[in-house]
Amino acid sequence: MPVSCTTGEHPDHDVYEAQCMCRDVLDVLASKWSALAIGAMEEGPQRFGALQRRLQGVSPKVLTNTLRRLESLGFVERTVYPAVPLHVEYELTELGRGVAVPLSGLRSWVERHLDELRPAEPLDAV
């Protein structure tokens, strides 16, 4: 009988198991806003406004939630500098820089192959 992935006390995590916490991490990383935010932070520390301008179309609420989720998992570090107004920067941690590599490959693949995909209804319509 497999050990529940929620304990973290076993060597084999299985993302296909219903209770595996790997799924929560995958859910965060598979989000377009997470993938794009991580990509933007590959360039170095970013302020919130700079991230919002770079990630065209993201609302402040969604960006805030995305950054909080990435920070809670250890992919992003938030630094507050005492200034008026407050100066807050977000940057990738070592873990975040590690996951940036496969996400960069995925973003590049999508850009290279977009024209090969079957024409369909906009994904939002599905």
C-alpha cells in the first residue's frame, strides 16, 4: 500500500496520486501567470508595477495572489525596503531559478510552435 504523499516521509512522490501535495505545486507552476512571472523575474529583482506592466493583462489581484503563492512555496522572495512609499521587490530564490529553466523551455516551445497548432476557438470559449 503506497504511503500518502501528504506526509513527505517517503522517497517516491507520485503526482498521479489524488492526495499527493505535488499536485498543489504543479497547479501553481502550470498557471500561465506563474510561468510568466517567473520568466520576468529571470531578468532580476522586479517591483510589483514592473511585473504588472511586463505581464500584460494580469489584474493587480491576480498578480498579488500569484506572487503570494510563489512566495509561500519558496520560489520567490519578497523584500520590503523602508522608504516612503514602501519599496517592495520580488526575486527568484535558488528554487525559483531552478524551476525557471523548464518553464523557459516551455514558453519558448509555445512561441516556436504556435503556428503549427490546430486553429480552434479561443481557449477562453471552451
